Amino acid sequence: GGYVAAIRAAQLGRQVTLVEREELGGTCLNRGCIPTKALYKNAEVLDEFSHAEVFGIRFDGAPRLDLQTVRDRAQKVVKTLTGGVGQLLKGNGVEVIRGEAQFLDSRTVQVNGEQYTAKHILIATGSKPARLPIEGIDSPGVMDSTAALRLEDVPDHLLIIGGGVIGIEMAGIYQAFGAQVTVVEFMPTILPMIDGEVAKLFARGFAKRGIRILTSARVVKIAQAGEGLAVSVEQNGGTETISCNKVLSCAGRVANVDGLALDKAGVVLERPGIKVDENYQTNVKGIYAIG
């Protein structure tokens, strides 16, 4: 949202400054849609090769996953796209400042010790993984979706908390790469935000692949157990302890506004994010929020 708005505002004749503390392109390009699709392509190719005999194609031995090459390819895809974003911003005359912005008042932000004043300010800081209130959620071996994309290894058994889009994507990727996968979803079905028939198709397909899905269930505790983890899951009035090597927590995201000092600007923050009107203006005139 941020870089697209910056480019369009510049095209319409505004002087535009964009502040970015990490990589251009935001979550989607760097830690979301793009790297997951790159990994999913690796998973798809691996799955095709593992069933090649059906098509009369035989290999000497099973296909082997080279994790370093997988990581390098995903990173190359990301860098290509973020590099393109940088060129678009430069070509449209948008000034890019690397740093973290903090409001001083409703018209002024501070970045790297320098102050910038503007008539119009757009907040497009996106979201971050939500931290679930589960005992043991900070245990070693528990990761969020960003860490899962780094793919340092493929665990023998991965338990995923959350059967939404992110959790289901990760389940498919890690299962294709050789992990046993269990998905724990609080709602009665996985992918609760999409069409029910589509969700049923996913559930049936995952069952055929050996992915275990527990719905109407919740993780209540994560504890160290030797070199792995013991995860306590409540379902249907009972509790089951599941042993695994890694836990992926991806049950929702929250507004990424820490450090912005919205209170100094007078901007109202409501669940699940910044309150805006039909024109994406916040309660403070001249301050907008998108994404």
C-alpha cells in the first residue's frame, strides 16, 4: 500500500517522502505472498517428481531437497521484485529514507533524529504476526510465519497453530518437503474466511496427503520435552498431548504500529487497527491509514 500510494501521489504532482525501516515492498513481497509462492513452487516440483513413476518416468533413488538452493531461489525472486519497486520509486521522484518514523505531533514525524513536517501523512505500516496468549509460546522451537520462511531445516513433525491461509500454505509446503504436519484450528473448519466448499476440498486433499487437521481445537500449553516439544491440545472436552519438533504459530496478525507514537498525533487505535473513515482518513485531519 505504501509504495503504490507514494508513486501515485508523485505522479499527481505531490512532493513525496517515503520512510521505510526494513525492505521496500513490505510484508507481501518480503515475508508473505511472494516468498511463500516461491517455496510452494519448489514443493510442487518435488511432489511431481515423487509421483513421476505414474507418468512412466523413473529415477535412480528418491528426489532430494537441497535447502540452500531452495532458500537462494526464494531470496532471488524477492530481491528481483523489491529491486523493481526501488526503481519505480526513484523513477517517479519519490525520496526514500531508511529509518523508523515516530510522530511528534499531528504534522511532524522524526526519523533518524531529523524532523519532517507535512500537510498529509499516510500510515501504511502493515501488520505483524499476533502473539498468542499460550503458556510456553516463547519456548525455543516455536516460530512465527516470518521465521518459517527462512527454512533452516525441515522438522520431522511440525505442529501449526492456525488453519487460516498462512497456516494452510505452510502446511502444504512443509509436508511436501518431508515433514509430518498437524494443524490445530480453533474454528469448526480450516480456512474459515473463504467459501465453505473450497475449505472442504482443501481438508480432503490434505487428509489424502497425511496432514492431520484438528478443528474446534485449541493449544493450551507448549512445553520442552527432551529435544522436542510437547503440545497440549484441547478438543471435544478432552486434552491430547502431541509430540513434535517445531511449532509454527500463525493464528492471525495485528496492526504494526509499535513505536509510531500515535498518541502524540492524537490518532485513535481500535481493534483490529487504526480507525478510518470511508476515505481512509483517521480521526485526525490530514493523517490517513491504509493496508
